[in-house]
Amino acid sequence: MRAEPSDLSEMVNQALFGEVFKIIDQRKKWYRIRLAHDDYEGWIDRKQAHLILKDEYNALKSSILPASAAPVDMLAHEDPRQHLTIVQGSLLPHLKNGEIRFGNEMYQAPEMIATEESNKENLIEWAYSYLNAPYLWGGRSPMGIDCSGFTQLVYRMIGTSIPRDASEQAKIGEPLSFIEEAEPGDLAFFDNNEGRIIHVGILLKDNYIIHASGKVRLDRLDQSGIYNAELRDHTHRLRVIKKII
């Protein structure tokens, strides 16, 4: 998803397989879309879209769909030319008897599918599955991911939907007064000198945090913020901790 209808424009987000959206504007080769799960907007190449009827859109939008669990997987088709590569967190519409329907075509579903157990123990396991994934502005996959894409996808893997950007994620959940009140799986948010939320990470036990900064990494967290032992310095200033589930 790009800021403008051009291949040269900045990538602002990624739409994963199975996510549905509305077309809110269009150009000759481009659609401006609004994702159903978080209302995020951007431009995509028309060739990346498969159009569906409004009734199917509404049904998929209101459903909690299973997600692909492997970092990279394939939806196998009887015609090898139609195999589809998907990444972790991709949604699997119309899953039934080990197959999914995409348009008028049937594909073999991946073997690794995330369960919808909404608990923090599973959340931490999914967070570790992204460890060392490279940082990519606008990214939402193990091939490249940004800080809020990371937290959004990790929560998706346990069946919980949260907004896309860190500033929007910071508006939900229950604020905690002290780090000591937090538990693994809570979200920590960080601001800049203007007070704007610019970073987010997932708390772990023993005052560690996992977050996307250069790569998905582990660092220490204290009342001041994130302490990077390699740099021997604080890299992000703590603003608030939120309990989401």
C-alpha cells in the first residue's frame, strides 16, 4: 500500500492475503483502498486486488478468520501455475475441510494455522516467532516489519484485532501506572519530544521488551524507557503501558 498511486511512492502499509477492503478511489492502474479490519488507507496496484460482491465483503468483515501460522507458506492449487505464496498472519477465507475458496478457485489450506486462543502466553510465543525479522517501514510480515505492524500481527495471531499505528493503538486498553503492574503481553508506548507516540513494543517478564527497531529485538525496559545494552543508552522514552487483554 503506497501513499500515492505510483510505484515510486512511499510504502505506508502492506495488505496481506485474505484481508478485505473497500475501494474508495481509483486511477487507471491503481485502487485507493480502506482495509476493513483497521480502516487503514493507501494505494495498491489493481493487479493485486480480487473484487468480490458486497455480501461476501460484509460476511468476511464481520468474521474472525483463521490465520496462516508459518513465516512463509503456499496455498497449493491443482494447477501449479496458480499456487499462491502467503506469509504469517495472512487470513484464510472460507476455510473448510482443509481447503479455502478464493474467488471461484479452491486451494489446499496450509498445515500450520493459528488457533484463536486469546491469552497472553500464546501471544508471547507468537512475538518470539518474529525475533530478528528485519525492520521495514510499513511492513507487516516476517520478511520485514515495523513496530506497530509487529504488535498488530502478534495480537492477530491470538484472534485479537488492534489498530495499525502506534498512536492509534495507544488509545485502546487500560493504562497502568507502573511497570510493576504490567505483565507479559501488555503494550508499552514511547513518545518523542513533542509528546507524539512514535513507538510500541510488547512487554516480557523480568522487565524485558520485544520490539521492532532495526530488527525485532529484545531489550531492557525501565521507568525511563528502552535501554539498549549494545549502545549503552536509552533509545526510546516511555510514555504509557496499556493492558489490551
